[in-house]
Amino acid sequence: MGPKSNITHLPKEVVSILPTLPFHDAKNYKFDEIIDVRTPLEFAEDHIEGAVNLPVLSNEERAQVGTLYSTNKLQGRKVGAALIARNISNHILDHFKDKEMEYKPLVYCWRGGQRSRSIATILKEIGFQPTLLQAGYKAYRKHVSDYLCNSLSGESNLDRIHFIRISGHTGSGKTLLLKALESRGEQILDLEDLAKHKGSILGDYPDDRQPSQKMFETQLFNYIEGLKDTSVIWLENEGSKIGNIGVSRRVWEKMCKSPRIHLTVDLDDRVDYILKDYKYLIESEKLNLPGLLKRLEKYAGKKSYTKWMDLLEKKEYRELVVSLIEYYDKSYKIPSGEALSEFHVPTGLLLNEADLTQSSFVGDIIKFGREYVENLPNVENLPKDNTSVKATEDVLKSDLIKEHQTETVVNVVS
């Protein structure tokens, strides 16, 4: 090429064409792998379900490049490119070395920008078939947030499914009942398990930390999407917060509007169940039961707190639980809406999970839920105005209450 060559005669640039998909379309495709190339810290806070983390920048490298870029953009780009290239090289030699040519990954970073495009371009040049998530994690997060907290255009699975809440005082075995229902093939939504917390000040899990709010919502979104609208979804009557986790707005509103059943349990059984269920609080010093009771002082008062500490020091655990139950019963908030039916847990049943699961008591609750769904009017035939819809629901609830009053009395006696 001579010194006076015209730049217009240069060959056209050839680049790899990378397909992109928005999340609402991408979730309907089958990919061999979902790759999150963000830093480990970003990944730990939240990520798409099933994604693997192949960071193109470490936590420290991203901070280093960001600081440099803020003062010298060109130098920041150079250093960032060098670090990304080195890390991608390591991933190719390690993670991708055994992949076949038909390998189809979905790749994303924070906004579908340079980090994900960098690795996807090289994968494309190797011969793989990568797809970029359009607008990256940011768009995915907006989809989840809109689904759980805002109104989506069109009906979602959250709108179609049928909740029945299970209410009851502290120590009624609501979580245990959920597990028994699940073992019998029923659909449940265990919000406390997703939040890794039992809901009260004493509710910290012994071996699990609570997830981030974003991770909780990702798990909740995926769980709800997997539920079917052909049968009841049983869940505990919860407050709007479970430990440090807020129950997503649309889920909370649906819960408040959903029907419920109520459990009653003899006091001795409640005490025995709590002593068994919270045994780890007594046995583990690291969980700091005295510190947790101290946090209750501002609600219960100094007199109650002093009594609890005295019982704890004397190892009079049964008396401590009785006193705590008295406090929680006084502060118990009556759930919204009249209970469709009240079920009394037979004496001793809460202490044997296997017996509870196979009991006629659980069978009666399952029968109740199935009859409830069978009596729901076809959505297509429902009146269009909200007043008529509510009237229809009230009639259904009234019929179910009448139908099960006699059966519930029999359960209490037996």
C-alpha cells in the first residue's frame, strides 16, 4: 500500500454478530448454560436462577478500573481491557475447554455492555453460539420487580393462582402443617423458608443468614412461576416483613385478600412444640438468646424482660415459653377476613411429624382446599365489576363455612 492510499479503499470491517434477547423471551429458550460475568459480590447479592459466575473482573479489579477511569478514561479502558482479556483467557482454558461446538450459553453482565460482550465475542469467534441478555441483569431485575411489586401488562401466574392462608397463634405448628401438606402432594408457598427467618425477633435460623431482598425476590418469582392454578397454594398468614425481608407488594396484597383457615392448639402442645422447634436457641450460645430477649424489652416492658431473664438463668425453660406465649398472644393481631373454617390440632400430633403428615386431620384440610377450588366460579364467567366479584366470593365463603362447621366439630371431638 503506497503512502497516498485513500482511506476509502480500505476493506470493510468484519465483526461478529451477537444475537440478543430480552429476558421475557430468553426464559422461553433452552440454553446450555447461563453465564453471569459480573463480580462475585454482584453475583452473591442476586443473579438469574441457575446462572454460573465467570467474572471477567474480580471485586478488587472492578474497583481499581473504576477509580482509574474516573481520573483517566483512556488509561482505565486500557487496564480494564487487559484484565478482562487475562480473565477470559483463564475461563477459556478452564471452564470452556471441554465444550462442544454446539454449545449455546446465555451471557449477561450489569447492563449487557462491555463485560458480557467481551466474553461473548471471543466465544463466538471460537465457534460457540452465545446469546446476550438484552440490557443485562438490570433489565432482568426490572422484570422481577414489576412482576412482584408493580402491575404488569397482561395476566401473570401470580394473578391466576389461589392462596389459602393458614393463621394461628405462636406455636400452632403452621410451618409444620405446610411441610405435611407438601408431603401429601399439596402446593405450598413457604415464605419463611425463602426468607430464612421465622418471622419474630426470636426467628433467626440457626445455620442460615437471610438472603438479600433482591435474592429473596428472585427466588419468590421463580417459585411462583412454577405453581399451578388448578389447586390451592397453602401459605402462612405472615406480616409484611419476615425478619429484614419485606414481602413483595403484589404478593402481600394478594395474601391480604385471600381466604384463610385458622388453627387452634392446646396450650400444653404449643409449649411442647416451641420447646422442640426452638431447642437450638437454648443450646447454642452464639445465637445469644439473652440478647434476643433484650430486644423484646422495649415492646414487652422491663418487668416481663426481667422475669424472662430470671427464668432463663434458672433454666426453667417451660415456664419461660409459657410466659413468652402469654406476651405474644396479647400482641397477636387478628388476621384480615373471617376464617373460612377453624381446625383444632389433635392433642400430641404436633410432636410427631410423620403421624401429622399421615393424619386424617391433614386429610380434612386437603379436602377442604380441593372443595374450595372446585367451587370457584370459572374466571371467564365471573362478573366484570369488582362489587359483583366480591359478592360471588362472599357467597362461596359462606357456603364453605356452613358445609364444614359440622365436620370441624367432629375433628375437635376426635
